[in-house]
Amino acid sequence: MLSTADRSRLTVILVGARNPSNIGAAARAMQDFGFSSLRIVNDYSAPFEAAQLEHTKSAVGAATILHNAQLFATLPDALADCTLVIGTTAVGDRTVTQPILPLQQAAPHLLTTLQTPGTPRAALLFGSEKTGLTNEQLSYCNRLTTIPMFAPEDARHLSMNLGQAVAVCLYELTRSGLEGAKPIPEPTAAPATADDRERLTQLLLEVMQLTEYTRRFPANANPPQVRSLTQPLATTHNEAETWMGILRQILWQAKKKK
Amino acid sequence: MLSTADRSRLTVILVGARNPSNIGAAARAMQDFGFSSLRIVNDYSAPFEAAQLEHTKSAVGAATILHNAQLFATLPDALADCTLVIGTTAVGDRTVTQPILPLQQAAPHLLTTLQTPGTPRAALLFGSEKTGLTNEQLSYCNRLTTIPMFAPEDARHLSMNLGQAVAVCLYELTRSGLEGAKPIPEPTAAPATADDRERLTQLLLEVMQLTEYTRRFPANANPPQVRSLTQPLATTHNEAETWMGILRQILWQAKKKK
């Protein structure tokens, strides 16, 4: 489980993003998954400034992240205080010297770093919409990762939308951080008992009898058969009560008219 | 590993999406992860048509998916041929009767269905940008899932960007599909479809009306409530047929005596 302090150790770095909406979308994804440190690397500030202006539109609730984001002119400046630096890349026909780990294998390394108290900072880098991270930019990374996509034979070039790529990476961190965590508790409602189910079975048998279903379809109306139908009916005791109420009402009406 | 045939069994359904760029972004995410069947549920066609027009801008390479996407006026129509129906929802303060599984726990169910030869179709539903899926729309789902997000104490409402939510869900499927997936045994019986379940719901509503259950217990007799009762009734098409036979026989008797 990633604590708030763990999360604060991650910095998302967008390198050369051109589209202000994508910067806003990245900030929104960060907010959804509880990360707050954003850095923008760009030799001109227009897209970042436009994203800050537009944030009310494109980055619901992410205004604070954009407001606190920092602009850097060069990648080395943006990375200076980071220990682990992970670069994202589409595999494609790029020739890189480092191994490229699928995201689900890279996430544990990043998690371990984030969960180490005293780690100054870990960085997750995303390249521009057009080109992704260049080989030169990738060379600043300790590790490279790629989001496993579906590449048909004829795919020349697969690349993800920047906001979606950020969302998927932060989801993977959150997801991997949850493993070993307890599953979300089942609803606390009292479960249906075998007795509830058997009473349902008997009521349904009676309904089938009274409405002459049993006479017309005897093969479907023997108790084991009917029991297999009523088994899945009720998970909770309340559901069982509701079904019993419905069946009793049917019986009441059917008998009244006899 | 999800094969191309497995992937073709999944339909992504966007319910009430308003923003054409989001429809385009969803199509793009589908293309990235190799899924192609998209359905749009909307009572007016403008956002879908705008998305088709804009696709060269907002949905790089996803033109074919948008071109082949189908528009439906109602959710039951869009779901009719689907067996497993999974609805996505932000947990928030919604009160739903079904348990909500975190995405990483829901994915294996969906994968199993997709990897079962002969499965007609599984559906993954996303609600509108403003409201998400309503309780009424959620009542058509067999299972509910949520993307685990980071909710600080003061978060009133967390919701993800639509395109990002689609990307995260399809990533999880791709990711889970990569984990040593075991072969799934052939199904021995045709599974129940959403249309089967909806016909059961309508028959039960009619029975409740005719037997005056609705008048006496109106709180238990609204359609979403009844739908939650009928969801677990039938796993197979044959079970659905048996239940329909029982309900029709009740109706026949009740009407005969009027």
C-alpha cells in the first residue's frame, strides 16, 4: 500500500509535450491516483502556461497540481534530484541499449524505491506526443518501461495518448501497491441460509403446483431440479425474504381465486 | 494471452457520452489494446457523429473502430446479445446492492468469459462524463467494477476521464491476459444473455403487478430493484427459459381467473 508520503516521492515529468490539453489530462490522471509532483520540460513555456489557464476545462480538480508544477528548460535540470529515473517508450523499431521492461515488471522497482524512506525522489518520464522520448532523452534513464499494447503484424507505429499513458502507468503503481492488501470487504448484509433457500424451494414448488406448471412440465418440476433453480436466487437473507414475499403473494392470489 | 478471437468477443459500450473527443479517445484506447467492437448508447446521435467526423484529429488510427461502431437508443438494445455485462463505477457514496470488485479482481472473470469459445459477447460499460452509470443502468450489469483510485479524506467525488478509464480497463485485461492464462474448459451450455435476463425482469414485474405485490410492497417493486433480483437467476439460457416458463404459467393462471 502506497502511503501519501510514498506518493509524494514520485515526480511525473512530461518532456516536450505540445498540447496543453494533454498536460491537463496528465495532471487529472495524477490527481485520480493521488500523485502531485509534476514537472514540465520544454524550451518554450507556451503549452504549460496554456494548460494552467485551461485547467478548469481540461483538468477537473487538478488545478493545484498544475499550479505547483515546475517548468524546466532541460531534462538534466528536471532530473537533478531524482534517484531512480524510469523512461516510458513504445517499443517500435527503436534501438536502445537498455532492456525495456513491460510496465507490470517495472512497477515493483519503482514501488520499492517510493516505499524506501529517505529516497529523495523517483521520476517517471513521458515523451512528446509526436515522437515519444528520443534516444538522447532515454539515455538519462536508469530503466525503460513500455505499456504492453496489441501490435498487429501491419502496425508500423503504436503510440498512446499522453494522458492515457500517464493514467495507465499510475494505475499500475496503485494496483501493484494494493497487492497483498485485503480485498474490498463484501457487503455486510446477513447471508442467506440453507434454510432460507429450502423455504424458497418449497414455496416455488407450491406455486408450480397451484399454477399447473407441474402438470404441464413435470420434467422441470421435481424438487432437486427446482432446488437447483432456487440456489442462486438469494445471496443475502434480505433477498431471500423479498423472494418469499413475492412467492407468497402469488400463492395468496392463486388461492383466493380458486 | 488473449487471442484476436478472444478480443473480438468484447464490446465496449459508452452510455450517454457527451463529448465527441472522449468517444474518439475511447476508440483510440481500444485500438492500442487490440479491441474493435464499440457501441454507443445515446438518445441523440450528435456526439457520435461528431466523433466520427473528428476522428482524424482525436482518435489517431481509430477511424475504423468509429466507422464500425453502432449507435443504440437504449441500453437493453445495446446489451441484448451480451452474456457477461460488467459496469464500471466510481465507488463514491452510491448505494448499490451488488458488490463492487476492484478492476484487478474483475478482470479475471471477464478474461475467462472472453477466452471461452462460443461465448457470444461480453460487455464493458462506461457511463457519461457527468454522472457515470446511473443506478438504473447499473442494474443491467452482472458485475460491477471500479478502478482503484486515491481518495483523500476530503474527496467528495472522484471520477476519471472517460478515455483514461477505458485505457486503464483495457490495459488491465491485456496485462492480466499476459499472466500465465490457463486454458478454459469448453462450456457445456449456452450462457444466458442480457436479453434473457431483461425478459425475466419484465415477466416478474408483470407477475408482481397482477398479484398486487407491487401495490403492497412498492419499495421492492421498482425495475432496478427487480432487475437486481433477476440478475443471478439464470446462468444458462436453459435456466432462463425454465424461469420464463414458470413465470408465464403464473401469468396465464392469474389472467385466466380475472
